[in-house]
Amino acid sequence: MLGFLQRPVVVTADVNLNIVVLTLMGLLSRLWQLTYPRAVVFDEVYYGQYISFYMKRVFFLDGSGPPFGHMLLALGGYLGGFDGNFLWNRIGAEYSSNVPVWSLRLLPALAGALSVPMAYQIVWELRFSHCAAMGAALLMLIENALITQSRLMLLESVLIFFNLLAVLSYLKFSNSQKHRPFSLSWWLWLMLTGVACACAVGIKYMGAFTYLLVLGVAAVHTWHLIGDRTLSNVSVLCHMLSRTVALVVVPVVMYLLFFYVHLILLYRSGPHDQIMSSAFQASLEGGLARITQGQPLEVAYGSQVTLKNAFGKPVPCWLHSHQHTYPMIYENGRGSSHQQQVTCYPFKDVNNWWIVKDPGRHQLEVSNPPRPVRHGDVVQLVHGMTTRLLNTHDVAAPLSPHSQEVSCYVDYNISMPAQNLWRLDIVNRESPADTWKTILSEVRLVHVNTSAILKLSGAHLPDWGFRQLEVVGEKLSRGYHESAVWNVEEHRYGTSQEQKERELELHSPTQVDISRNLSFMARFSELQTDWSPWGRPPPGIRACLELRCPEGRAPQPGTLPLPHEPNELEGPAALLQWRMLTVRSDDTEHKYSSTPLDWVTLDTNIAYWLHPRTSAQIHLLGNVVIWASAGLATVLYAMLFLWYLLRRRRKICDLPEDSWRRWVLAGVLCVGGWAMNYLPFFLMDKTLFLYHYLPALTFQILLLPMVLQHLSDHLCRSQLQRSLFSALVVAWYSSACHVFNTLRPLTYGDKSLSPSELKALRWKDSWDILIRKY
């Protein structure tokens, strides 16, 4: 019974030494002197801010992509004991002793290193030779731009890693399908495909291109399975369900999970709160939550409120008025009502307070018990500091002549009677009798006399309006618009009928002790907006920064100060989804920006870092031999594929069926992966950089050795031709290695360069500025 104990337990394993050696070489190339330079390099100034926010649990918004990539970088900081205390204010700033540089750069470096053996495995899973697989891995190993990008606190190498992992996992799953469907390994690779796709999209929205590619290949394979008459209906249904769960449901759930963890970690108020809704801000610890907690929930007659445009479009701001009036005659010769100005102001101010008044009573304080305002009720809005009533009439607005002017009524003009009645329309009401609720209710104010709705036009007024934003009355016939929806942000029950006492009350802060909760899905939905993603505020936000208080006075004590205009590496705007792929802010071009055509010819580079005392420097510059050869291989593959396709149409099969299928699959994944990750950039009207091409380049690098093997196996007819071709390939690889070694000082930045050495490294005209400098 215990006889098995008399024999030793033996475990055997197949170890591919090629993969082991490639992994070690990848680690060496990416981890060697990883802490050098110990200074902020290019976009590290951008990502470092968010790592500090994670360390301090401060909420922030970033438009470059979902939060998974930022969380991975922050994980490196957490493991290294980073406390978040570093001022990421300029490129080249020396890191202080509390910044764990090695730990922060480790995960991108590991991702770049593991991409090398992964390239080997992908080519091998496509059933090409070990020689071709080694060739692909070596090209990944010595490509200078990939090394540079993976040795810094940047996300492209992590994105490439998950792109390759998704392709590799699907290939292993597909190969398992032929022999062991529904086995443990079959499920493992299928689920890992979905997880890798979710991670790629979770790092940058560019990952969606590879995800769509994998989904397309999986859909074609599933279509073939449906036509396989050897499978039962139940088996086909199980195949379809399993793929749907793994490739659709799992990525969606993981995508939501990334945001869930992101919002759980960032629970404190931060510098980017203002562009979020009042409800979102109130869900954060500190900031607006300290003001809005414990406020009365239901707005009543006599309530003192501030009204914020609910969706922050085109600019987050509060309904505002002050004693200054519209000019009698505008610059274009049109006349105005000369009534008190009503604007929208993007900073907290005592002049943002309004009192909700019952038109049938004179009371400006809340009765006991309070009488709540309900959907459909008619109200008047009294400006707290000037006691003027919110009014609109058939006078053209200052900057929007198709709309009505909104003012606070001044009774010196008897020819223009007051029209200050507004009907409350609760947009998100659940029943016709809903009450107006603080923060939660999204309302429109409909003018009783003219049926116009109170709306923010988005234009900022001239100097006579202190560059504040225009508010207009727009006819309901023009339809629903988000800029016409408002919500009560700050709220208290007025207790005084006397104006002087009420002014003191308006100046005093509200007392709070209760918080309002906002569900994860509500906060997630709000993050999916369409602001510009490129690190600077969109035009509307920048317009806010130029606004001034009346007569140049500073904001009231306790209100937000006027922010400074951020430089090109500061203060990102909010996240967006698909709109980020096609929307561009109106920023001026970055001096290192480039076009997609520049990438293919490598007619561009980016200066990442320059030593302050020597000529040592780091540049993002690709290996020109690899880039040119990869582009040529793509063109050659397309020509050969078209040639074979035409001949097969003529019933001439130059390739055996297995070789043809392998050739087609290689093209779909590699040429398709290149096209999916490259061609969409031609449709994007926004600032682009060379590093955007790296995911597409990776697929070209995988294709290159497969094209070389195909030429050797099928187009070289004799042994002599194969020998000559092999010699040419070896010489070509040697030239690629030579270029890598030549550019190594600019890849690692660990060597001072003389002017003559810089001139020798010159690629077209991109080095002129460096040569002139030295």
C-alpha cells in the first residue's frame, strides 16, 4: 500500500533555454543603471504628480487614459516607501532622497524586459521556426526607442507588454483548441486573453485597438466553429458562451474594477475637484464636503442657495451677479436694458448666493415648518447681496443676440416692467411631486413670460463684464442642453428678513456635520466625459482662468483663489472615453510633436533629458535599420499576400494549405496590429509624439523575421540561394546591432558627448539644435 514511498519523487520539466537567455538579456538591458539619471526625465514630470496624489489619497483627473497604468506606477512608489512629497514642477529636477527612483521605474522596465521573450513565444506559437522567433526577440532587445521608453517612469512599455500578452494568450488558446478544448490550460489562456485585453485598455485607450484586433480574430474563429458539423449544438453554444464571458464580460468587469479601486484610493479632495459635479465633490473628504455636509436636503421658500451649472459644460461656474450694470450701448452699436449684470463665475464668491422667494409673499426667510419647493412651482430668485430679482426679457443678450438678456431687475426703467417669475423644472425627477433637493436635483429654470430657459452660453464678456461668462435666456423650442441644467451646491435656511443681518449671514460659512454619499456607478459615469486629454485645461477652463472679479477686487475671504495658468506639463483636464481619440485642444504645437508620417521615416526624435553640467543626454530615437526594415517587411508582406491571393483565385496554390493559413494568421495579427495601432492617428487632430508609434512598431518587428523566413523557405530555390540569403540576413542583423551600439549613449545617457560625436550621431536635421548648443 505504501510502496510508492520506496521510489523517489521525480519531477521533469522542459526548459527552453532560449527563453531563459532572452529573459536575462532583456532584464539586463532594461534594469542596468535604472536609477540613472536621478532626475525627472520628460513625462516623468507628468506621471509623477499622479503618483504623489495616490500616495496622499488625493483625487485627481487625467485625460491620457484610464487609471490602471497610473496605479501600477503608484504601486512601485508604494513598494518603495514613497511618501508622495516631491515637487514635480520641471524636467531635469534632481530627485530628493525620499524618492525611490529604482522602485518607481521598476515595473515599466520589467514590462519592457519581458516583452523580449514574449516576442519569441508569439512567433513560435505562429508555427514559425526557432530561428525566426529568436530574430524577433533580438530585434525587440536592441531597439533603442523601446529600451529608452521602458527604462523610465512611463506607460508605453507596459501597454506593449499587455498587447503582446493578449496576442500570445489568444494564440496559445487557439492552439489548445485544436487538441484539448475546455481543458484547464484552454480556460487559462482564454481567460488570460480577456484579462490582458482589459489591462491594455485600462492603461491607455490605445489598448482598445489591440483588443478590437483580438476580438475580430476570435469572431472569425468562432464563425468557423459554428460551421463545423462535427460539433454538436450544445458544444457550439458552450464555445460561444465561453468566448463571450472571457473576451467581453471579463474585460468590462475589470475595466469597472480599475475605476472602483481608483475611486476607493482617492477619497480626499484635490486640486481638480472644481470641474466635477457638486455631488461628486461632496463625496470626497475635505474640500466641498466640509461645506455641504449637514446642509438641509430640501430647498424651501426662503432658502439661501448657490446655483452651479450641473454638468460643468462648457465651464464649471456659479450663477452670479454684482452691482455693475450692462453698458447702455455695446461696441457694435446695439443697446441694452442697462440692468444689473448676471453672469456665471467659476470661483466661490459671496455674490453667488441667491434667495428662493415665494412670488406671493414678501418673506425672505424660511418659515416654520419649512415649505419645500416642488417641481412645477413658480419662484423668484433674489440676489442675496443686492436684493435684485433675477429677470429676463425680450432684449438681445450682449454676445448672443439670438438669445435674451438675463439681468437683475432695476426699477428705474419704468418702460421695461419686471419679468422675474421662473418655473422650476426638475430634470431628474422621479415623480411629478418631487421636491427640489440640494446637490441631487438637476433643474432648469423656465421663464414664465417668455418660456426661455436660463442657460450658460460659454462666451466670456468684455472688460465691462470683468471677463466673466455670459448667461442668457434661450427659448425652449431650441431643445434640451446640458448648459441649461443647474443644481444647488451650497444651501442654508435663511433666518433674517433684514438686509444687513442677511448680508452677515451670507458672509459666514455654513456649519456642517453630515456627508452625502454618491454611488460608484454615479461617480464612474461622471468621469466618462469629453474634455481634452493632453494635460492642459480645455479652452473653456482656460477662459475661466482669465476671469476677473468686478473692479479687479480679489475673491471674498474663504473662497477659491484665482489659479495660475498651468505650464504645458501641469494640471491635466478630466478623463474621456472615445472622444479623446478625435478631440484636440487648441494648444500650440509642442516643439517635439510630430506627424504619423514622420514616425515611419524616423524623421523625428524627442530630447528627454540633458545633464545640467555635461553633454550627456537621453533621446527617444529609434534604431533606423530596424524601423526601415520593418516598414519594408510590411510592404513586402502586403505585396506577397496579394500575389498569392490572386493566384489562388486562379486555382494556383503556391503554398501548402497549412503554410497559407499560417501566413494569413501572421499577417492578420502583425500587419493588422500595426495598422490598428497606427492608422487611427491620421484621424486624430491633436498633438502627437514619436512614442505613440511604439505599439504599432512592435507588431512590425514581429512580422519582420517571419517575412525573412518565408523568403528563405519559399522563394530561394537552391541551397546556394539560401546560403547567400542567410549571409545577407546575418549582415543585416549585424548592422542593426551596430546602430544600437552607436546610439547607446543617447539611449542610456551615461556618456558625455563631444560636438564631433554629436555630429556623427546626427539623423537628418533633428540634431542641428544640439550641434549649435555644443
